[in-house]
Amino acid sequence: MKTLMTTSALAIAMTAGAAYAETSACLITKTDTNPFFVKMKEGASEAAAAKGIELSTFAGKYDGDVETQVAAVETCIASGAKGILITPTDSRALVPVITQAREAGALVIALDTQFEPADAADATFATDNFKAGVLIGQWAKAKMGDDAANAKIALLDLNASEISVDYQRDNGFLQGFGIDIKDPKDIGDEDDPRIVGNDVTDGSPDGGRTAMENLLQIDPDINLVYTINEPAAAGAYEALKSFGKEEGVLIVSVDGGCPGVKDIAGGVIGATSMQFPLLMASKGIDAIKAFAETGEKPQNSEGLDFFNTGVELITDEPVDGIPSITSAEGLKKCWG
């Protein structure tokens, strides 16, 4: 397996055609199709050019593609990259190769998704994903009012690996809605009768549609849908529409991409928590530059085991007690 991975890594290196400068870095994302990661790549590339850093970029073939990300890390180690920015597709399975990268002298920074344990990387720049979930859960509960007691909830998650970003958003939403989340690092262990069920989406429109169709077969009266991200939300809406159920169902999500914010304006999504991938990427490049020049490593936000890049609730139906901005304001801050 080691030989196969190394061969894959060399193939990726040839495809990337990377020419490393004195200070070189790598960006490894989960995919190169999700708008979130597309924008992250743009931000990292712009920041690297401004800082005089030679940046090579890699991506998994799909969300959950551990082998390709492992091969990419091995390529970065072999090339002597000074820093590696990575959105881990599996927050546990990648720890051994990340440890190898750090032992080889590279600064490793997780973006968006924490490793488990978080200190497997030198630092993490991310949204407070649990808080992002809490905000949309609180909004949904307030929006439904007395009907929240009789909610029928569909939870559209990422994948079966239950990585940190997945359980943080899911459980944050449930806590915000007032549901006992049991184990905060587990998905689907709740016993609240309002939960119809969980399904996985791979964070894609097709996955969101299929997951929504599956859960509607369990209970056609679902009236609240949580989604891991806005592409999955768009797919869920299409499924609801095909069943003639797009009216009267609240959809909430996390991302803050421009297509998602437009879906707020269009009434497809009720509320979303906006994150800031450009900031994550640019701060990551800044940290690599500082490390290359001084050996200094980034510090966590106070009281957290990561650097918090912020989150804002976007909705055109604000509720008392929960700060939010409108879709028109969100379009000035969105990405993608």
C-alpha cells in the first residue's frame, strides 16, 4: 500500500507540474468542485502570489477520498514544502501522514475541518462549526414557535465517516433547536421523537436530493430540514419540489456561498450560517510565511482549540434575540 500511495503521489506531482520556490507550500482540499473549496483555492493562490510563496494545489476526487489526500501529502513532504494547508476529508484517517509531514519539518494547518485530535496539526483556521449549527437551530426553533414541539426533522449530513465538521454542525443545530444531543461527537444517537432520521449527502446537490427522497419515504410530513451545506440544501429542495412539498418546509444550512445566499433571497433556504473560506486560506498562507521567516507558529483563539474565522447568520426572516443579516447584506460578503 505504501508503494501504491507513493506512486500515486508522484503521478499527482507530475500532473500538478509544481515548481517549488525557496518557500513552497501546498493546499489540499476535499474536492475541486464544491464552490467553498474553489474559493478557498482562489484565496490561497492570491495570498501566496502576494507573499512570494510557490503554491501547489491538490484535491480529492470526491468528499471522503482519503487515499488521494494521503498521496498529496506525501508529494508535499517529498518536495520539501514548508507548509501544508489541508481540509481533511477524514479527520482521523489522515493523522498518521500529517504526523509524518510535521516530523519532516512542515507547518501543517487544517482549514475548515479540525483533525482529531485537533493538535495533530500545528493549527486550525475554521468557522466555529458547532456555533454555526447552534445559530440555525435557534433560528428554526424561534421561527416555528409553538409548532417546534411537533417538528418532524430530517438531518442531511456529510458521510458515514462522521468527521468533526459533520458532527459539530449537526449537533450544534440540534442543541440550538433544544434537542438533547447525547454524545457531542456522534451523529444519530438522539432519541427525540421529532427526528425522522439522518442520511448522507457527500455535500452535493445529487446527494442532498437522494437523502431527502429517502427520508420522505420514512415520513412524508417532514417540515424542517437541516443540511450540512448549501449544495445539499439545493438538492433537498429539488426533492421536496418533486413531491409537491416545497411549501411549508423550513430548510437551514451552513456555508454562505453566493448561490446559497441567493437561495435565501429566493425562499429556498430559510437561514444559513456564513463562513469565510477566503479568510481561512489567506491566514493560512500568512502563517506559512511567518513560519518560514521566524519559525513562529499561529496561536488559537482564546478558549478554543482553533483560530476562529467567524460566522454570521443570514436570513430574510429575522427573529428576536438572534443577530442576523439579510440576504442583500450577505451578497456583499459571500463567495463563490
